[in-house]
Amino acid sequence: MPACENLFGGGRSMAGKKQQGAFVQAITPMDENFSRWYTDVVVRAELMDYSEVKGCMVIRPYGYGIWELIQKELDDRFKATGHKNAYFPLFIPESLLKKEAEHVEGFAPEVAWVTKGGHEELTEPLVVRPTSETIICSMYAKWVQSYRDLPLLLNQWCNVVRWEKSTRPFLRTSEFLWQEGHTVHATYEDAQKETMQMLEVYRDFAYNVLAIPVLTGQKTEKEKFAGAQDTYTMEAIMHDGQALQMGTSHNLGQHFAKVFDIQFLDKDGQQKYAWQTSWGVSTRMIGGLIMVHGDDRGLKLPPKIAPVQVVIVPVAMHKEGVLEKANELYDALKAAGLRVELDDRDQSPGWKFNEWEMRGVPVRLEVGPRDIENGQVMLARRDTHEKAATPMEGLEQSIQTLLEDIHKTMLHMATEYRDAHIFQASTMEEVREAVDTKKGFALSPWCGERACEEHVKDEYGITTRCMPFELQDQAEGHVCACCGKPAKKMIYWARAY
């Protein structure tokens, strides 16, 4: 498609041009202030609003529509791998949380407590769910008795509460939505296979639905989930060069099984402790979508999770036949399974173009008297800002094909950005230059020692993100970029949300 000279007005409306200038000023340019740009986008696009509860947001219909599509795509993948959904209580007795010392220590600063019911003091304080390992393990101890009960593969869609001191919409809020998978297995090998399978489910989802090229690998001992044996993660690079942890998968080993007495009678007649996993992603994925794909015009949504994939904007809709043709196109596209909206509001076409661009709708169709006469529509892509005349005949299939191309293009653009912002580093100066000056990730050899990792975080505010699976053989023969000791691992460093 040829590039559009004026995507917003299409040469049709001077009013559209004038309003565009005013509208863009409402969104701070990302190069000027990335944090302000992000806040402007989530508010202007009506993804969320601030609530009366400090640190908690209201997810508005458009934002929740994105989450519903994320949920559906993931839920289908979970069920295809044999998992079933369940629901566990929001409240967890203090005694359960305290059973696993490492776990409670990891969450203690973020825990919200309930100490009264009505006017009565509770006999035992309750924790508002920060994560569900303890309450779920108490049930697994009842349900798992024999090897025949395994594997037990459950997932929960719910909300959790973590009392955050500093919050930002979608990225870090005191209450957020997520899914948490919890599984039980007979052997370490089965648990490890499950852990890696779910990490791959997440990775595939990130690439093929979100169009986000994540980096996958293992977390360090310092950064792993509290109570886990090993934690694996997928990390993404945002437009400001910072990292966002998009999802994690944990091999819990037998830690929780021994604390909560989850035992089973194995085939050999011996009582054995079970092996467990947990894995989860949350609404922070929406924050990732915004910061990976967005631009100074607002959101840019991948087609598979866009609440509106196609918007039809009638031009000169007061003229005979325009609204009728727009409704005809709407019915045809909706019947073809597309998520489509017809914008027949009493606003200028230019205003509508700006509005839907800001909301990140992948495809915009403009239809006016001349288009009807020529049997075509004007089609604008949100990803590349290209615009071209497209025949009405076969439009449904043309758009289906176009949406696939938009996903591929967005993934390609994000991959190019990611690859351009990963820098090899062999010294601490190079790590800092990569992170602070070049605004990206530093990939370096590392000694693997916690003291070294803690020093870098305390001194420079730079954290380890993950040890990439495919690069570990490159550490041999090198020295740690941070302390100069013999390297044992290759690791990504970055500043992170």
C-alpha cells in the first residue's frame, strides 16, 4: 500500500487537520517524558481511571475488553494442555501463610490484613490473597492421596492484592487481575517438564498474539519466586529501554509439599512427597502492550487482542446512501467474524480519525459518496500509517489477510527494536553505558554470585533479568563484567518496572 500523505484527514477535511494538532498536544511525546506519555495514553484511550482507593484502578470497558481477549486466548491454550479452571478463597488464614517461612518473608511487606469482621475482632487474622500457593496447598493435601490422582493440573483466574508503595496503572497496582496455575506431579522430571511447557505457552502467546518478542531464561537465586526451587521468566524491552517481566513459571520442588504434607502412595507402595509448579501472568501485560507498540499518536494494538479490529467512519454521512452503505459493510464484516464498529456519531471525520488512532484500532475504513460511486473504501493501517483505496468486493477476506500482515509487521518492528537495544558488555562501565546511555539491555558474562548481583543493584539500580537458555555456553573462558571473577553464566541486565 502507498504511504498516506495525511492519514488523519485523508485530504477530505480541514477540520480534521485542525483538530489533530489540538489532539496530539493532549498526549505528551514519548521522547519528551515517557512516564507522562504512558499515563496520558492509558487515560485518554479510556483503558482505566483512578479510583477512590489509593493504588487501585478502575479498568474501563475498552481496557477490560483487551484483558478479556488475553484471557480467552490463554485459557484456550491452558485447556489444550490439559488444565482445568478452579477457584480458591480470597482470604488466607495467617497460620497457613506462615507455614512456609521463605514464602511469607518474600510477601510480608506487601500483605494486606483483615483483623475485624464487622465490629468483632477475628480470632485469627486473614491475609488478602497476594498469591495462592498456601491456600491451594492446604486443599491439595486433602485431594492427593495416590499416584492415580496425579498429575493435578489446575488454573485460577482471580484478583490479588499486594500493598504497593509506588503504583502505576497496569504495571504496578495494589490490586490486579491475573491467572495462576498450580500443578502437582509424581516426579521432579514431570514438574520440570510442566514448568518449561507453560513458559513456552507464554512465549508462544507473546509472539503470536501480543506481537511482543520476549527473552526467556532462568531467574537468579536472588530474583526467583519466594519458596520456589527454580523460576523461569519472559522479559520484554519497552520503548524507554527498561525491562518488563511479562510472565513467570516456577518449579516449586517439594518445598510446599513437605510443609503442607502433600503425600501420595506411589506405584511401588511407598509414601512420597509430591512435586509442584506454579505459573502466572497478569494485567501488567496490557502495560507491556502499550509500551512496546505505542507511539505519539497513542495505542497501537495487535489485531488478536484489539477489542475493535475495524472501525468504519462514514464521510459526509448526511448525504444519501452513505450511512446505508456503511451499515451494509458493518453487517458483512461482523458476519465474517471481525470485531467491527461503525462510528456514526455527530462529530467530524477528522475528530473520529484521531480518536480511533489514539485507541489503536488496527484498521480504519472510510466510506463516502465518491467511494460508493467507485465501489471502494479508503483503508488506513494503524501500524504503518499507510492508506489506500480498496475494493468493496471481497473486503471481508482482504481485511482478514491484512490483519495477519499487521500482526507480522508489528512483531517485526518490535523485534528490530529489541535487537537494536541489546548490547554486549564485558565491563561494568559497558553494562552501565548499555543500560543508562544507550537505553537497553546489557548482555554480559557473570560470576553467578549473589553478592555481586546485590552490589550492582544497590550501587547502580540495575538488576538481573534472566539467564538466557541458548547463550549459556558462551560464558566459558570469560570473566564477570561486574567483579572480574571467572564467569559461570551469561545474563541480561537492565532497569526494570
